[in-house]
Amino acid sequence: CIAMIPGVSRSAATIIGGMFQGLTRKQSAEFSFFLAVPTMAAAGGYKFLKTYESIQAGDIKILLLGNLVAFIV
């Protein structure tokens, strides 16, 4: 809930919250990362559904390449 306040970072709020609950800094950072995955997937899926009609056939290769690079990194 604190992360909904303007200027407060979601990742910082989850890391600090995890540390207050007794997690180590590393465990808190991992928790924050794993918590972000479904949020980013939902935001990306929503944006895709809003704009999928404007995607050209040639854009598919670029999207797949971008996803592959992001996965590797």
C-alpha cells in the first residue's frame, strides 16, 4: 500500500517490508523481483492487447528477438 504513494518505489517498499519481516537483504531483493514478474507480465499483456491490431507481419521477428534477448539477460 505504501508503494501507491507518489514518489515511493515499489521495489524499495517491498525490500524494506521484507527486511522488517526478518528477511536478509538478498532474500528481500529476490522477493521484490519475483513479485514484479506477474505485475510486468500483466502490464505487458494489457499493452499488447491494446495495440496488437497495429502490429505488422515484419514486426513479429523484432518482438520475438526482443523477448529472447530480454530472457537471456
